[in-house]
Amino acid sequence: DKDADFLRMALPDEIATTLSAVRTLSIRPFATTSKYVNPGVDLQQAGKDMHVGRIVTGHYQKVRDQLQLTLEAVEVADDRLLWQDTMNVPSEDLVTMREQVTSQVRHGLIPALGASTSAGENGTRPSNEEAYDLYLRSVALSHDGDQNRDAIRMLERSVGLDPSFAPGWSALGKRYYYDEEYSPGSNGSMSRTEPALRRALALDPNLEDAAQQIVSLDADSGKLPLAYQEAKAMIDKRPQSGFAHFTLSYVLRYAGLLREAAQECQSAMRLDPGN
């Protein structure tokens, strides 16, 4: 079903977002893992390429008005199955689908990975079906040219219908950034980017991607003390995040503290060598 093909990108993104809220887990960025969406991936080789000990994978099949979704966690070293679950979720009710999937991730997958079952319970939830459908479909679009502009239109309508869903604002802020920074005739003002990202963080302070982009914007505009405080706060929340340490290194480099920046880069590479 071509109409459901966007879920190949959207479902892994949603699962990664849920896992990334767990402080004790180090999750590879979606930009790194998205290259492995095609069937027949060699999981052991993928694990070695990304320098990870465990991989979460899965597949889905649409059967009439239902999606049969299977999730698995695999130990890379010995190709051992740690956890598996199959669920049937409504294909036309994406908000309910998300609730069922994230519930299984929190109460089944996260404990199987050795993390706390109470982790990842916070954050905003979608409340409008059309808005959430648009948000998920935007995930599969490129950040270049016409596709990025299409995604912006989709996300603007999405947050208009459901203004309390933080990931929608975060995704829109990122799309605005690419448009304001790289589109022909753009002046780099970030007049749409920054408000969208700050709205996302106001709704959910734990959105790491939005927090990193705000830090970068503040550093680029010379607000180094503020950017430093924001980057340190990211590390305090998730000390095992290579992404957070890299963000701090970005600020330190702008401040001319090259030795300290290099140390943070080394920490990022140690925590996330596959990125």
C-alpha cells in the first residue's frame, strides 16, 4: 500500500523519540539509522557500522484496516533475540496507533534493554488525527527544495490543528531552518525558525533535537553565555548523549576554547562512535 509507505520512516522516528527520553540509553540519531530502512538489512553488520550493542528493528504489514506491527530487539554480538512483540493497530487511527506502540515500547522494550520502566513517560501527545497524519508524512520528505517546502506547509497546518504537540513545532522549526538558511534569496534571519523551536521547548523541555538547534542559533548569533548554559543543561539531563556533548563542543569552539571543545568532541565520539 503506497499510501502507508511513509510509515517506513515515521514509525522508526516515533520509536526513537520514545527511547531517546530514557537517560540511561544512548540512541543513535535518526539521520544515522534511517539508512537501514530497507528489508534484508544485515543487523550484525549494521550494529558494527554504528558501534552499538543492540538494535531495535521491525516490520509491518497492512491487512484491511489494521497494521500488523512486529518489533524486535537484537543483541548484536551473538545475534540473539532479546525481545519481540507483535501487535495489531488501527491503520486509519494514527493517534491510537501511536499510543499502543509507545506503550509497548515503554513497558516491554525499555525494560528488555535494561532501563527504567518509568522513563520516557513525559512529553506531549498528539490530539488531532489529521494533524498527526500530516506530521508523520512530513518525516519521509527530504530537507531539500520543494520537498522541504511541502513539509513546511504540512507542518504549519499540523501545528495549527494541534498547537500543543511539541514534536510538530520542533519538526517545523528544523524545516524553517533549512528554508531560511539555504533557500535562494534567504537572508539567514531565522525569524520563523527560532520561535517555532522555542515553542517546542516550552511545551516539552526534554526535546533534545530542538534544544540543540536553539543552542546553535544562540552560538551563531554571539549569545555565547546563554548558549553555554543551554548546552550544559542538555548534558545535565542526558550525560550519556553524544549529541549533547557535541553541542557543548560547538559552543566552546565559538568561544575560542579549543582544548575544551576537543575534549567534548572526544566524549561525543566515545559515546556515539558510529555517528
